[in-house]
Amino acid sequence: MENLNKYKALAFFDLDGTLLNAESKVDQEVVDGLSQLRENGILPFIATGRGHFELRQIMKVSGITGAIAMNGQYIVLNGEVIYKEAIPTPSITRLLNAAKKQNESLAFYDSKHYWVSELTEFSLKAYEYTHEAPPAVDNDLYLTTEVNMLLVLTDKLSQVEQYKYEVPELNYFMNSPYSIDVTNASTNKGTGVVHVKQVLGFDGPTYAFGDGRNDWHLLSACDYKTAMGNAVPELKEIADYVSTDNTNHGIINAFKHWDLI
């Protein structure tokens, strides 16, 4: 394993709307910036709602070897799982029943892949949004498989409060125009940062970069907070620095602002 003692700071990056461009790719200037970041003693981590198994190409291109995946429910570093937690099966059943009443479907994420309870219009749109393949359909696999994250596939932000009322032991983030990310109530990207620091025994400075509602806890958990120019208003309110849009050199401008490169 790589010697991690050489790093003096940690940097955590959301993906869509932050580290990635409009095609969900990593621009070459960002690849170069991340390489310089590591040379300067800063260890980068992805912090995302995606499953770690969806990150292979992004991690290969970017050179990033660590990821807080599934909004903190699954964390990997250098190919090893350093933290994970499951969503209790009874809670999943309650959420699935609540979603059915709303004519909405769930996506289930385990250690290897994702699937959905029903292939709805929003199921397709949610995965088109992140340029991923349409999921398989299975209504019962969660009963025999450890599930680490869920999505409610909907375009209605108001549904967050409804699901909180019906299944309060879970946490809900409207993360894309077509999905609500679901974790255990005590888990988010910010707790992921805490777990990374604990595993590494790290007490140095931390930097966070994000744009969405599920990045609020990420920024709150870090010392230096960057919101992208395209970020939601509530994230800009807590940011120390608001960069330009992710499609307008936002990451590179943030690196320069913090003197990281």
C-alpha cells in the first residue's frame, strides 16, 4: 500500500457538477491539477452518492485512489474497503411500500452493483443523467443481500418530507433532478470524512468541494469549504469560497484560490 504519511492534507470532491464536466468526464486540466495536488502533499478522495463500483474509470483517469461512496455508507482506499454499513432490511421494506404508494421505484446498491424495483420513466432518466447503463429489475433481491444505499427515483423534491415521515430512521437527500439518495439517518458524506480521518489517524487540514444538497454535510465536516458556481444556494451559504461553474474551470480556480497547486 502507498505510504500515506507523506500527505499533509486531505481533499474531498463531489463528482457530478463538481469534479466532472457536463459529460460526466474528468477534464485533462483537472487530471493535471489532481496530479499536482498529490505532488504537493494533498491526498484526494472522491465523495459521492455513486457506488464505488461505478467509479473505476473515473478513478483510473483521475489517479484518485480513495472514495467515500454511497454518501458515506461505503468507503474504499487503494482497493480495500475501510468502512461500510448496511441499511436494515425492515427499513427497506417500509420504504419500498411507501414508494409503491407514490407510484415510485427504488434503486438498491450493494457491494457490487445496483438494481431497481421497477423500471419507471424516472429510473431511466436518473441513470441517463449520470451517463450510466439502465439497471436490472428485481423486487426481492434486497431480502437476501446486504444493501448499502438506496435511491427513490422521483423528480418531486417534496417527497423528501413524505418519506422522512413514513420511514424516519433513514436519511434523504435530493441529489439529482430524478432521484433522492437514501442512507441510514446517522450517515452522510460528512461522517464519511470522519471515518477516513479515524482510519488514517489523520488530524491535518481538510478541503471539501461540492455543488449539491448532499454535499452540505461534506463541507460542514471539512476545514476549507468550496462551493461551485453552479452549487445550490444553501451550499454557497456555508462555503468559505464560491468558485466558478464546474464547466468553467471551477476546480482549477478553487485549487489556485487555496494555493493547492
